[in-house]
Amino acid sequence: MSGINDLFSGMRASSSALTAERTRIDVIAKNIANAETTSMPDGSGPYRRQVVNFAPMLEHALDGSSSTGGVRVGSVTKDMSTPFPVINSPGHKDADPVTGELRMPNVNVVSEMADLILAMRSYESNLNTQDGFVKMAERALRIAQ
């Protein structure tokens, strides 16, 4: 019975990683989509890049011990450490009327694309892991017959 529990535990861990990476992909896409947004509807200034922070999930075994059981999105936070780049754009509606300086979002599209590729590869890897678990379960069922 332990083998079946281990199989399902592995599937749950991989599934949680798929969900977390999907959230990461969505947040990266939102960052890229807002890379030129110089004014937020709430008046808070330019769009501020968001970052996904993962946290471990703990799963309690039948014997009372704890083991890692996957990953979850711990939080999605605004990147407060990267400053807003400033460009000179005197005619822009959000530019400073005196200096013509315009604060742009703190989104680096090249960096976001690199993060997106990494997130997509991680997602794909976890999808392949899920496929492996399904194939193992199918083989176990064939052997048990």
C-alpha cells in the first residue's frame, strides 16, 4: 500500500508545481502586457512589476511524520527593489510638465521573457513527470491483473 501512496504523493507534488508554475506564467504575461503602462487607474503611478514567491507544502504521512509534498504560490508581491526607469518624453500625458521626465514601469521585457522560458520549461518538466506517474500506474494495474 505504501507504493500506491508514494505514487499518489508524487503525483500531488507534481500537480502542485504545475499549478504554481501556471500562476507564475500568468504573472509574467501580465508584467509583459503592462511594460508600457505609465499610469495605473488608481493613480499610483507606473505599473510596478509583480513577482511570484513559492512556498513549500507539507504533507503529513500516516505515521505522523512530515515530508515535503510539493510547492504552492506563497504570495504575489510587487517588486519594490527595482526603480522605475526615467525617460525624457515632454509630450507624454504622464510626463512631468516642467522637466518632461516620464517614469516608466520597472519591467524589463528581456528579463521577463527569460523568466517566461524558464517557467514554461519547468511546467513542461512537471507535465512530463505527471505523464510518467500515469504510465507507472497503468503498468502496475497491468501487472496486478
